[in-house]
Amino acid sequence: MTQPAAGKRKSRAKKSGMLFLMMLPGIIYLVINNYLPMFGVVIAFKDFNYTKGIFGSDWIGFKNFEYLFKTSDAFVITRNTILYNGVFIVLNLFIAVGLAILLNEVKQRFLSRFYQSVILLPYLISMVIVGYLVFAVFSMDNGLLNKTILPMLGISGISWYSEAKYWPYILTIVHIWKSAGYLCVIYLAAIIGIDQEYYEAATIDGAGKWKQIKSITFPLLMPVVTVMTLLQIGRIFYSDFGLFYQVPLNTGALQSTTNVIDTYVYRALMTLGDIGMSSAAGLYQSFVGFLLVFISNYVVKKINRDNALF
């Protein structure tokens, strides 16, 4: 090996070493927070006993999973988790992209910043506070709807917290109100990063605003949309615990439409004290989410590959 090549390699190794040192705290945190606890998945296959400890407890194989799937709970929580998150992903995508495009058209700097702040504000509010805001609207005795809006329409008051059929719509509206602003800011940043020469050339060619959005904004925004959608699909089996627990105020009458895997695991642990069953539900959740990441990634790659052929 020649001396210049050896010096170049040494310099590259030195630069990589500095980057590795910068990355080291994040790696240590990731290992401690995400990987070391994975040894605890063995609890899902044991009849956990506090006195015997994790490894001393009796091995029962898949009995915790059998108990979970023999009841109707597995179907209900899986159905609710998938359907809610599927609706959230689709609505968030369209609403956030639409808001980002509209905000990009606001050219006055102060108004643009003001609208961004207003849209992002709900994302920063604690879900506990959101739960009480929702209660202030839907309370049977003193809620805004029952005391003000419904009487104006000639409709009698509704007991919202005992009627499960209304809550898929309520939870969807609350989730979109709270999270669409965050995604909107991400998509807006991607739109701002698009080279303005594309739009100038399209204007010269006589393309209108909608034609520019359709032919320039949407295609160049797709990589960011794809990444964000993949991240959400990967967590489709993970629900916003605060949304499904705090907003309905843990009301038992609503659990047919508000119970998801996260709340089920929490209730199984807090109410029944069954760590093995709650661990089995959590492992089931993680495994299916893991598969969905790979499947969605494969589908997106295949779509991109097919599009590249044309």
C-alpha cells in the first residue's frame, strides 16, 4: 500500500471515529432502552411468580396466548387497533398534505408563521387535558353540545359516555385535530425545499396552480409521504394510549369501541395483575407490527420498481 493511500485511509478512519463518538450516546440509549428489555419477552411464556422471579417461574409455553385468543378480546382489540390506525393514516395523509399545500400558498411571513403555530398547538397539548376538553364538550349534564348546540337544533341531550356507537367518530376527530398539524409541518418543510425553478418553468409553460401542484408538488413530495406512511404502518399495532384511555375517561360502557391492544395490556396488568397475559398481548402486538414493516416496505419497493420500468 502506498504512503498517500495509507494516509488517506487513516484520515478517513479518524473522521469516522469522531462520527462514531458523536453517535455513541444514542446507541447506548437505544441498547439500554430498546434492546435489553427484550429479554423480558420470556415472561409471555411463563406463569410469572414474583417470589420465583422471571427465570425461576414455571414455563407454560403458549398458554397465555391460548387464553388471549380463546376469548373475544383478541378479535375486538385487534379489529379496533387496525381499523382506527388505518383510518388515522389515510385521513392524516390527505388532511396534512392539503394543509401543507395551502400554507405554502400563504406568502405573508407573519400569517404563515401564525397559521403554522395554530395548527401545531394541539399536538403540544397533553392528552389528559384533551380528555377534559372533550368532556367539557360531551358531558351529559354541563357539556357544550347538550346544553347549547343540541337544544338550538331541537334535539334532546345524548348520554355520550354511555353510547359506544358515537366514539369511533369522536376519537377520529380528536386524533386528526391533535396530530395533523405535526405532519403538516413536516410536509410543509418538504414542499418549501422544492426548487422554485420548477414552478417558474411551469408558469412560463402556462401551467396553472393546480397543474403545478399535480405535476410538481405531489411527485416531489412522494418520498417524504412514503417514509412517513411506512413509519405509521410500522406502528399500526400501537395505539395512542392517551387517546383511547384518557379521552373516553376509561368508561366501561365504551370499551367495545375504545379498547385497543395498548389499553387491554394496561387493564390486564392493573386489573387482573396477570403479567404473563399482558406480556403475551404485548409480544403479539410487537410481532405483527414487525411483520407489517417488512410487508409494507416490500410493497413500496415493488411499486417503485414497477414505476421505474415505465
